[in-house]
Amino acid sequence: MRMLILGALVLTLASAFLLYGISYDTRLLEDRVQAQERAIDAARSDIAVLKAERAHLGRPERIEPLARGQGLQPATDQQLAASPTAALARVRGMSGGASAADQKSGE
Amino acid sequence: MGPPEAGAGARQQARANGPLRTLLAMLVVALAFAAVAGQLVRLALPGRSGPSSTLSETVGQSFARPDIVDRNGRLLATDVEVYSLFADPARVLDRDEVFEKLSPIFPNLSRDALRADLADRTRRFAWIKRGLAPKTAQTVHDLGIPGLDFRLELGRAYPGGTSAGHVLGNVNIDNKGVAGIERYLDEHVGVESVTGATLSEHAPVRLSLDIGVQHAVESELASAMDRYEARGAAALVLDVGTGEVLASASYPQVDPARPTMSLDPARIDKVASSTFELGSVFKTLTVAMVLDGGIADVDTMVDAREPLTAGRFTIRDLHPLGRPLSVAEVFIHSSNIGAAKLALQAGPRHMQTFLKRMQVLGAMKTEAGSIAAPQVPEPWGEIETMTVAYGHGLAVAPLQFAAAAAALVNGGNLVVPTFIKQPADAGLANVPLITAATSAQIRELMRRNVTEPGGTGKRADVPGYSVGGKTGTAEIPGRGGYRKKAVISSFLAAFPMERPKYLVLVLLFEPKPTGAANHEVLAGLNAAPTAGRIIARIGPLLGMMPTSASAGGSSGMAFDASSPAKYEAR
């Protein structure tokens, strides 16, 4: 009987310490989870702002002058030809100043 | 032997009570242990941290909205966290100090309103300013005024600025959509009601707009307004197959981030929210009507030599040729008399039925809201039939007209304009409005109007895109009649004309006879070249090779436009 009571006492004490330990660990983990969640929120918020900023920086209104500054422009029929010979013929025609239609198309 | 007998009895009883007492003691001890264990478990359970905030306040409810992206996934609208400044009146020490310090930062802060808000010390919460930029919030924070604090909320950001402002609409201070696509999100896509700043988990809403095309249209309209000193301008690009609107611009523009701007009547959306008498572009419908109804064919002659009297109006031609015209010439030389006579042959009833079938007379709705209802003449007699034939007397929203015109060139099938990207395999619900043969004739006439030397649309031609179109110069109705010098000049274009894929409608409001337009206010000299410039810019963006050879062969798709865009928002 005494052994039983003693055993129960030891068991109780052990489980009390164990529970205390677990509860302490849980609180630590909770803190870490909260910190992680805060970090996630901050990251999501940063992503939202960065996404908006990237879209703002990449808006065509801003890109267009930069592209034009590089000498770029929309593709025209002048950059395409049915065959290499046709392209060569056009170049020769233009250097001769005979292709009025071609030059007018730039307008 | 009484007492010993009794003593033995008591002892016996005590011995009999012994196990009961032990049991009781053990029960008490077990209960005590159970209580201890219970307490330990209770403490170990999560979610029992500190007391929650007991601040009684009107909780600022706001809405987490999905992003809006264009057809290629480029961002048009998104939620970002913003700071909102509030005061706890009980903790504010000096109301006047609060105002003195804040007024340089917020110039339009009202002193009386602020004093009234802060006067009631039983309140623990009063908004001062919502939706602050991080920098402004930092400045206020640095002032160190007691009783002021910030709360994070969601605010709507439009990275494209004013681009597509009319289509996007706007939201109110609680981030709830009140107009345009933003309202559509609230009503059909779903927004989440949140407290604080929780971003939406919803997938972005993909519009049919293309930011690149939208920008090209807007910049060409802006330069056209400069060039022709116009008071306003509007344009739209429509996919004639699916009804998707690729670009819709109206000048002067609105900024979706400034909702008050859209209240200005001058800034109303000219594409969908207002109706106009569109003028001669309407002859496209008139000619389609007579061709489709078998009333005349392209070569039928119409006598358009004498001006036509219709009630108190006299219908004249701008450039009379002084000879009978064929139906094709009526279209190409834009003869008012010819169009009126053709409509008269068809009759008022036939015309109304036809226009109703083309969806020009009824109400129409898109995701961005209702299109302004057409103003139909009442009663509709012969005079009205004649004027409507060349686009006067019937006011219709440009978007609604564009949808009807798209049906004329796409083979005759119904087009329902939409601002939401349609799945690639959606196709059209084939609802034929006119025959494919009539559609082919209209396409040929529109192309001839651009290629022929006498055509009014020759300045809209873009080499390689085989543009076709129709001009319109409509006098704007004013007090007591039409104003001679104030016109809406318009150009209805489609390309490539062999198998039209896109329709472009350009409107210039009250352009001046500037040098760039040969000192005239004719659509052929201002709206047509503007449409040409727009097509030259958007053609390559839409993945079309500027060569008639490829357009004649297959769909004209030369660049790989079907592969997913490299630029995705998420």
C-alpha cells in the first residue's frame, strides 16, 4: 500500500514536471509561430507594395519614351519582305529614290 | 459482560468503517491531484495569452479585393496596406495642439470637425485621416502627439495611373467598389470583409484589356487632341470575334484613385456612358440594311443630285458629284442624300426592325456597368428614317455602335462586348444577324473606302494591315438646331479587311480646323489619320505581321501570341 502511494506521488511529480515543461515549450513555440506569422504578413505586404511598384515602373507610359530613346519603334511593313530577293530589290529601289510608295508609308 | 461487549462492538464497527474512511481520503487526494492536473493542462492549452483589447470603438470594416490584371497578367489594380490615423480622445491632452501640429501636414483638415471629434472624452476612437502614405504616417508619428495612433488598413492602388481609368471605376474609403469593374468585383467576383489589413486570397480578375494597346490608344488620342485642338476624344479597340474590348479610352481622363474626378461631367466616359449622334459612320448600318434586305445591291443606282427636303431640314451632300450614284458610291463618297433615299426605300418599320436586330436600339450591359441607353426618336416616321440613315436623330453610345459594326464585318454574327478575358476556346455563340454574303460586301466597301483615291478614309491606310473603314462628321446638336462648326468626327476601322480581327472606333470632339487637318474639320482629315496611327501601333502589339501576304493566307498571327505571357502578376 505504501509502495502504491509512493509510486503515485512520484508519478504525479513526474507528470507535473513534464506538463510544466511541455507548457513552457508550447509557449515558446507559440511565440515563434506568432513571429513567423508576423514575418509572413510583413512579407505579403511587402510583396503587394513591390508588385504595385513594379507595375508602376513597368507602365507603358514610362517605357515608351525610354524605348523611343533607344531608337525603337513599332514594326512596319518595311522590316518584312516576302523573300531575300524582294528585300534586296527594295533596298536598291530605295537607294535609287524610285520607291515613292515605300517612303510615303512612313507617314 | 456488558461494557467489554460494547467495547468489542465499537471496535468491530470501527474496523468495519476503516476501508470506507481510507476510500474517502483517497478520493479527496485524487480530486486534489485531478484539480492540479486540470490546472496544468489549462495553462498548457494554447490561446490563453494576455487579455484582449478592451478598447470600445467603431471597428473600421474594410474590404479585401482581388487584384485586377490585364489579359496578359499585367497589374492594373491591387490592394496595399495604408496607414490610417485615429485619435483616442480620452488620451489627447490638448486639442488645439493636435490641430496646430497636424494642419501643415493635412492642409484641408477642418478645425471645427476635429475639435468636435476630440471633445467627447467618453469616446475612445475617432478617425482623423485615412489612407496615408507610409512617409506621411512617419511624419505624423515623429510629431509624437499623445493620443494619436495608427491602424493598418487596405487601400486600392492603381499602378497605371489614369490608364483605363474609366473602365476600372473606383472604390470608396472602405475599399468597396462603387463604379466600373471595381463594382463588378463586389457584385460578381466577391470581396472579403476584413478588419485591419488582410490581403485577399482571391485569384486576380483578368480583364480583356491589353495595357500596351490601351497605352498606344491613349497616347495617340492625346497627341490627336493636341494636333487638332479637340475638346475631347475617345477610342476603343474591339475583338470582332469574341467581343473582348482590348482598349477603351476617353479624354479628358479620370484617375481611379481620385473618385471625385469622375463626378465632373466633362470627364464622363464617352465610350460607354454617353450617347452621341455619330454621323456618317452610321451609313455602314444603312447600307448593310439595304444589302441584307435585298432592297438594293452594290451596283443599284440612286439619284442623289438634288438636295432632299425632309420636314424643316434639307439634306445636302458635302461633296456632291452631280450624277446618280451606285450604292457603293453612296458609301464611299458618304452621300447623305443617297443614304436617306435608300433608307426611305426600306421604310421606317424595316429600319427599326433591322436596328433592333443589330442591338442598336435596346439596352446593353457590360461588366463595367450599363451602357448609356440609346436615345431613339419618337415617333419614328419618314423624316427620322432619313436622318438616322446618315447618323442623325438617333444617339447611341460608341461601344454599342461598335458592337453592331463588329457584327457587320465578322461574317454577320452577334457580338456582345465584354471587359473580361474570354477563354481561348470560347468562340462565339453563332447568332447570325446578317448573312455572311452581306458581311463580305460591307468588308469590301470599307476596304475600298480606304484604297480608292476618292475614298474618305484613305488617310487611315497602314501598309501591311489592309485597313478598311468609314468616316463620320456629325454636327453637335445645340440650342435651336445643329452647330455648324462644332462636330464630332469619327472613324470606324477594322483590320485586316480580308478577315477582320479587330475593330477600332475613334471619335474626336470639336476638333478645330488646324493646319494638320488642311484647315478643315472633316473626319477624313483628322479622325481617319488618327485611326491609322493607332492601327500602325497596335498591330504589332496584337501579334500581327504588317504584311498583307500573311494576312491573306491565314489568320495573320505571326508572332507567338498564344503562348503564356512572360510577365505575370503572380
